[in-house]
Amino acid sequence: MTDRQPWHGVLVANPLSLDAELNVDYDAYAGHVAWLAEAGCDGITPNGSLGEYQTLTEGERARLISTAVSAAPPGFAVIPAVGAYGAREAVRWTEQAAELGAPAVMALPPNAYRADVRSVLDHYRAIAAVGLPVIAYNNPLDTKVDLTPELLANLHGDGLIVGVKEFAGDPRRAYAIRELSPGLDVLIGSDDTVLEVALAGAKGWVSGYTSAFPRSCIALYHAAISLDLDTAMPLYSALHPLLRWDSRTEFVQAIKLSMDIVGLRGGPTRPPRVRLSDQQEAEIRRLTESALASGMQ
């Protein structure tokens, strides 16, 4: 018997593959999904922030999920992100995920404005009614809605969520969540807190930089949750200068550039994102090449 769930382990918030004209390259996207699975990742969370979901048409967004499901080998979880301005749209994406056999979805709170507690509860109630397990995504930096440990406890107590991707950047929250909701799975959301939140009992890592360095990130995660600091600390030290970019405004451009440097297909981003400045690009290039030189892969 095991309590392992599809949202446990290393899940990759995989990026959007675009060609030079900024059209979605579905073949390249499918190839990256298959490559991440081959590298040992446990799943992906497509159409999230790193996936530039806000810039997608409805048709593109739907096709990306079906492409991911088709490219995923058995046992590799595809957990779509269903973030939307309101519940009606989020429910549509959750229904699509259910139709395609997804084991769960990851849902931001409503983000058309700074929603109040009643709006947040109503939002997750509507999504949960579709019938799939729901992982809340707490990103108060971008959504201006903070899923506090107390609010998460209410959502979990009402049976609306099974886990939370915690991106508040404060590892102390993991302890408060565990105390208030012992059965709620905490997933590491910010790459640069992976060690700290893993030590607090995380069940998974929804990661960005794993798109470029999957094997080293997987090794870091498993060492951290096993409390093997002798293995985890050298990996964390080597990767952390890059992992910090996951919490910066230019995280999508940075991760895609690192992918290009290591020989993968990162490529451009869609507006409103613009290319990195020359200084930023030089810094990402230096850090990525340093990580490669230290054996990260």
C-alpha cells in the first residue's frame, strides 16, 4: 500500500514552445514533455504561468492539454493548470481536463481583482464540483489574493482542495499549513525554497528550472525530502543562483534562455513579455554555463 498521489514528486511547470513567428509549436512541446518523462520527472502542470497561459487562445490552450496527454507515457501525470479570471472559465478547463483523463487540476484563485474570502470559497467550490482533485495555487505576488494557511484550512476542511502549490516564498507557511490541515499536501512552488519546504514535509515540487536541469533537480528534491543534506546541499548551492530567477518578473525568459543554452528548445516569449536586457541575458548565460560546468544536468 502507498499513499502516493499523482501530484506527488517532481512536477514540471513546463514552458510554452513557440516558433519564430510566436505560433505554438506543438511538436516541440510534445517532444519536451516526452524528454522530461524520460529524464525521470513525475509529471507536468501545463498552461500555468511558465506556460504563458494568459496569452493563449482558447483553441491553443485546449490543444496544448491534449498534446501533453498524448505525449505523456504511462504513469506520467498531466495535471493541467486551470487558472482564469473567474470560476466559469476555470470550470470549462477543468471539464476538459476531466474529459482527457487528467488525474487532477491546479487552480489559482479568481484573479480578475483582489478577491475576498467568500469569492475565493465560491470559486474553488465551483471547480471542485467537476469532480477532479484540486490543487490550489497560492501566488499572492501576482494574483494579489493570498491563500493564507487559515483560508487553505477552510478550503481543505470543506473538501474542495487536496493540496496547495505554495508560492508565497515563506517556508514557515509550510509548518502552519501542516498544523492547521494535516491532510493537505504542500507542494513546493518557488524553486529557490525547495530545500527549506522539502525539509518541512512537502509532498511534491511544481518546478520551473527542472525544464532545463531535470536530473539534477530530481536528485535535489529526493535528497531534500530524505533529509540527506550531504547530497542536497552541493546541488542546492550549485543551482540556487538560477533557481532564484523563478521568483523574478523575467522568470519565463530566464528559464527559456537556460533551456536554449543547455541545448534544448526554449525560444521566444509572447507579449507582453519582452526579451531580456543584455545584462540579464549575460547573467543567465553565466549562471547556466557555471551550472553546467559544475556537473548539473
